[in-house]
Amino acid sequence: MSTAKLRETIHEYLSEAQSDSHEVQQKALQTLASITRVSPQNRSLLAQSYGAIPALLALSKSISPIIQTLSLSVLFNLSLNPNLKQSLADMETINHLNSIILSPTSPPESTKLASSLICSLAMLDKNKAKFGVAGTIPLLIHAISDPCNAAAHHLLSTLAELVQFHGNCTLAVRAGAIPVLIHVVESSDGEDLSGTSLAVLGLLSKFDEGLNALKKTEQIVSSMVEVLKGRCMLSKEGAAEILVRLFDENEGCLADALNLPEFLTVLADISVRGSAKAREMT
């Protein structure tokens, strides 16, 4: 199909997506989601269609869960094109995505997609500060603190992307990220949540604000050693990274570790059976 014909076809689907018929809307959005999932060209052609982004944003505010999730899926697909990330991350879009994460009535799939879209847009470093200014960081931390949040892993991954910017790290620490993340580590039944939380803590510990907050956390050394006794290698790597930074900055933390009967045993086990990254840190 020629580019001109493809552009015309995509425009037709976009028009149908704005139909008064729920069924027509759904079919059109399903098609747009499908054709933009794997084709950068289709994403560009859709983004170039007049009024496409505002139309999709409006549809993502639909009271229909399926229309909302499909339109968010299309917007997420568009965000995969590096050249579209900056234009998609305007304040109206960011505020809407924030509202989805904040609302307790948002369908779990919509929350997952909104979080994934933020994560995708934040991969452009210029966009990271925008989310900090828009208040996204405290919202993510509040949502992560809910033990029943079905989108927890997506939210954690998004926070991990955002806190790579120093200013967002400061905002996260001030919003109480450290105790929330440690609670997830200690209470999570899912090893992936624990591993991702430790990865975020590791990112926070790269900056003075995060490291200082970790040093002031009660029982932080014993908590990390407890993680080292577990089975998840991702979690072990995260805990080892945090301990190394704590030991470098505070001799008292090293003394606390050496006072734990199991510490040397755990250390020996990791040095033999741990991953290459974990062994390197021990």
C-alpha cells in the first residue's frame, strides 16, 4: 500500500474512532492499536493526522473502560517513536495521566497503560523534569503504597525511570519513597515487586538525598541482609548495591553488618553462587 493510501486509511480509522457509535469507535481503535503496535511508519502517519493527538486524549477520558484503554494503548504505541516523545508530553496529557493513576475508580488496565505511557515518555531525558513539575512523583509513591494496587509493578518501573533525574530523586525522597519501598521489599509476596523496589532504592542511593535517607532508616542493614538470604537474584543484586554504598559512606553500617551472625555466611554464599553482578559487589 502506498504511503498516500495508508495515510488516507489511517485518517478514516481516526474519524471512525470519533463516531457516535460505541461499536464503531471500538473497532476503529482496535485497528489503530493493532497497526501502530509494530510499525513506526504507521505511528508517524497517525501522529501527523490533523487533530489525532487531541482526539485520542479526549477518547482516553471516555467513561467506557474499553474505549479508555484502547485509546491509551494507541497513545502508548505512538510514544514508542523517539521523535514523538517530546510532543506527546504536554502538560494536558501529563495531568490526565496523573489523574488516572490518582483515581481509585480507574480500571487496573488503564492505570497500567497510563503508567507505562509515562515511563515511555520519561525515557526522553528532557521529559523527566516535566513529570516532576507536574507532581507525578508523589502520586506514584502514594499508589505504590497501596498493597492492593494491581498496577504496582508498572508504577515501580515508571518511578525507576523518573528518579534517574536528580531533581526527581529529591522529590521522591521528600515524598516518603524510602519507607514505602522498604515496606514493599519486606512485605511483598511477589519477588518481582521486591526486586524492582530494590532497584529503585539503588537508584535513589546514587544521590546524596537518597543515600542520607537510607542511612537514617532504622534497621536498614539487617533488612538488606535479610534480602540477601532470599532466592531472588535481582533482589540480592539490589540489596548488595545498597549495602556497598552504605558501607562506603558509613563505617557504622559496616559494623552493624558484621554484628549480624548470618552476614559472613550470606556473603560467602553470594561470592560463590551469586550472579556475576552480585559477586562483583561482594
